[in-house]
Amino acid sequence: MPPPSDAIAAVTHADPYPYYAALVAQRPFYRDDKLGLWVASSAAAVDAVLACASGRVRPPAEPVPQALVGSPAGDIFRHLVRMNDGAGHCPFKQAVAATLSAVDDIRVAAVADLRAQRLVGTMALNDVVFALPAHVVGSLLGVPDDRLPQLAQWAGDFVRSIAPGADTTALARGNVAARQLLAMFHDMLARARDSDGLLARLAHDAGSVGRPAADVIVANSIGFLSQTYDATAGLIGNTLVTLARHPELQACVEADPGRVRAVVGEVLRYDPSVHNTRRFMAADTVIAGQALTAHDAVLVVLAAAGRDPAANPDPARLDLARQHIRLFTFGAGVHACPGERVAATIAQAAVTRLIATGVRPPALLDGLAYRPSGNVRIPLFAADA
């Protein structure tokens, strides 16, 4: 099997990890003229880029993708804390982090298990993988049970519309979904004082840092959904693939379902869902000894950094007893994603329920493919097993 043609093609390659290992060893930080990007692959280079004061999460001249400007999807996008820097990022990031840190693990686990029970066996495996994260996060936010299926559909349409290269059909569907999501969450926010959901908690935490604007609160509540949708679907799928390729692990979790949590924790490093992110330089700077100019863009290969032996010794070995794991898939620095516990808990519930209801991971390898994406690694299974 030929290696990936570049670091973006690697995301959906059948086995990108030998390629990533070669990048870490030979090209930890380099310029890819074909992609028009700098590429950071080693743990040290990734850390340096994510810590760089000149790095921005969006091109400074295009804070909202041109295709979204003036649309309902763009109205959500422009307020997302993860898509803003400086005054647009802090202190509201503190409110988002406080809200997620206050989430009770036992409650998340209970909600995730209940939603998994209701979905597994009622729809195809691929549909479960995508729907479950939206059902769980929607429930935690306070969305009524009968509206969760529609919420999951809207979340998927919105996520596809803000992906780079979205076509006109995806943009149109995404704007319909964004309009519906905005109406739903503004209505929920108006009644938030009667709720104990995450939306009410975010409204409270936003007020405590002096940023109680309704548009910002609503957009970032929708952001909880959109960030969870692809990333957690990928985590569920990649955990199933890992179990399929390591029969001893499947035997382990069948004997002790509690071990699924350890498998998910190692998969976050070993075969994560979010493989890369980007940073855009707002000023001339030097990173890893290389001079970058304002407007240069860097592809930050998080999945390669997780396989760097300097960060995680013997990185190609799947080890449930691994100590002091360094995870990169949630980012680092001021834009680190605070949703690790929620994502891992949802994935644990999904995999545990699927195994308990008879899904046989080895059979899932037949016809395995990956959803086209330049950032997120999400398995698509040919059939239920």
C-alpha cells in the first residue's frame, strides 16, 4: 500500500501512522509547497505552533469563511469561542471551560448509556455513531427527548456546511439547520432559569465573566454540539476498529466491560479522530528555527505528535496501562478543547452497549472506509456486524 501523498491525505488513509512516524523523525517542521502550508508533526513543533503568540485560529483577513458571511451558519460561526482570538476568545473561554468542568461524570455516563440503549438496535451502526453524541449533548443542554432526532439531523447538516470546501447543497442545508438551531436555542435560553441543563449553566457562567450576550451563549451552546458531532463519532468508530484489529482487547472488554474506558483513553492517542488543525500567522515569527511571515498558514498534525516517542515512549504499541499519556487530539494552549471527559464518556457508553448487543468488531473491517475529510478520521462501516 503506497503511503499518503501528503499530511492531509493521511487523515483518511488506511494506515497513516508509518507516514506520521517518518514525518516526526525526518521532517518535524517543514514547508509543503504543494499544499501551500507549513507542516508541524513532532510533539515539540506542535507545541511550539500552538503556543505561538502570532498564531490565529482563522486567517486574520477572513474571520468567517467567505461562503458563510451573512448567513445563519455564519452568524453561529462568528461567535464560536474556538474560532476567535483575543477579546473574542477570552474571557468567554473561561465560561465555556467552567461549564464543561462542572459537568458531573456520573450524569454524563447515565445519559450516554440511556441514549445508547435507545439508539443501538434501532438504526444502522453508522447512524448510531453520528447520532449518539448529538443526542447526549442535546439532552445535557436541555433539549426535550422528542426533539433529539431532529436536533441530530440539524447538527450534522450544520457541521457539514462549515467544513472547508462545502458545496452549495451542503451550504444550503446547513443554513436551514442553523436557522432552526438558533430559533430552538434562543427559545431555550429564554426559559433557561427553569432548567438545570448545560445551556442554563453556560448562561450563568457567561454572566459571571461579563459576557452574557444571548447570541454568544446560543452560538457556543450549538458549538458544544458541532464540536462533539464529528470528533466523538470518530472516537467511537476508531475504538471499534482498534478492538477489531486487537482481538485480545475485545476479549478483555467482553470479560470486563469497565475496561472499555481504558481502551478509549489509549485510542485517543493511538488512533484519534481529530488528526490536525491549523494556525494562521498574524505577524512575522520564528518557529522551530524557521522564519514564517505574516499570513503563512501551518498544518498542525496532532495525530503525528501523539505518535512521537519524545511524547509517548514506544508509541506504536497499544498499551492500556500506559502512564502519563500526552494527548494532542484536543489541542493545547489557549484553544485546548475542554470536552475530553464528555467525549470519552459518550464513546465508552456507545462501545459498551454495542458490544453487549452483539456487535462483532472483526466483521466491521470488511469494506471499512473513512469519510472524506481533511481533518477528522471517521470510519464508515460497510454493514453492521
